[in-house]
Amino acid sequence: MSIFTPPKAFGLPLIAAVSLLSLSSAQAALIDVSNGQIYDDDLNVYWVKDANFFKTLADRHPGGAEALVRGVISGVRGVVHDTPNAYDNAGPGNYRLSATDFDTTTGAMNWWGAQAFVTYVNSHVRFGDGATGWRLPTTYELSTGAPGSELRHLFFNELGGRSDRPITSTHARAANYDLFQNVRSDFYWLGDTEYPANAKYVEVFSTATGRRGLGFDKTSKAYVWSVRTAPVAVVPLPGAWVLFASASAGLGWLAGSRKKPSGTRRVLGMGAASGR
């Protein structure tokens, strides 16, 4: 088969840089960007590093957990809008929040509380880059036609979870799992899953089993693991760019060193490559 033969002026440093960048891209999956977020380069999304962020905020809030709840409720002016259903207590399509919608002891909350908390994170919490756009994980259809979700991808593809095994005890990709904090083997809310025929029910994802929970009642308590779509398509590994910059400097030196009289001897390894 034919193979690429680099021009002589390119030299080994550039080949090394390209190889290192390719290797980094192939191996990278989750990247700790050191500001409370974990980047997933497969889905091009950022996850909140803390998988039970509400409880962490409740424990650390200067005014106490009750003050956090009041702030979350105030952030949506006390009401969450949804598809009209029998649970709406402030008119069709409107649910009025109360402190009982949140459990500050465990960090769980009902569906309306989850909507309000994501709004609160966007308006009151600033990570290192000041990013907003946080939401609940969305669902989609896999190439096999089976139902998938961003959280399912994280569970199986990135953390190495197994069906019907709690993620907290079974995670083949331990290095990725250890990037996160306060992960629970429990139900987590999914976004965009209200049932049109009966909006009392939505879907969740279980990190205890790796399965989606269908027909989950909005009044039940589950956890929030916020995610946001990255503003750019590629976020390179910082280390790879350092290597690339070093190799580029070497490339400049090599190119300059080639400007010598024609009698200069060839450098070994710079000739045409061959192979089969």
C-alpha cells in the first residue's frame, strides 16, 4: 500500500508532534479542566465535576441549606413551567415550588426542583471560565435504534460501568471515575423527557443499573448531574500543545540548519520512506 512520505524540510520534530497529537486525541476521553468541570471529547460536553453539587452547595452555603433552597426558588420566581398535568398547583402548566421539593440532607429533589436548580447554577454559580448553559442530560437515539442519553454514554463509555452494577462499585475506567466527586448509585434526572400523553411522568437514568427509568413520577426525588454543550468542537489536551510547540521550535531550527552548501551530508532518516 502507499504511505505518506513527508517532504525533507519537515523533519522528525513535526512527525513527532503530529504523532503525539494523534495519540492524545485517540486516547483522550475525559479531561479535567481544573475549574470544577470535566470535558467529554466524545460528546463535546462539560460535566459538573461534583455529581451531587446541590448537597455540596447546601452544606457550604453561608446562610445554611435553607438559604440555598430559598435562593433556588427565588431564581425562578417561585414557579416552574411545564407541560400541563395534574400536579400543577398554580394553574395549568405552572408548578409553585416549596422547600419540601428539596432534600438538603441527601441532595435529591423532585423534577421541578431540578429545573429550578439548573437555573440557579446558571445565574448564581461561576466556574473558572464563567460558563453558563447548564442543563439536565438529554436523550437521543443510538445508532442501533435503542434509546440513549448523555448520562448513559458517561456511565458505559467513559466510566466503564456495567449493566445492573452500581457505578460506585463497578467502573472499569477507574481513572475517569476518580475525576468526579460525590457520584451516587441512584436515579438522576434526564431533560426533555416529559410524556406528552401524561406529563406527570418523565424519565430518569439509574447509575445503580445503567438503565433508563420510564414513567418516573415528577414528585419523586432524584439527583441532578448538570451538563453543558461546549462552545467549540475541539478542546485539545494542554500537554499536547506544549509538545506541539516544542516540536514546532525544533522544526524551525531544522529548517534553518538545512540552508547550507549543497555539499552538506544528508541526515539519516530524512530520505523517502518505504514499506508494505
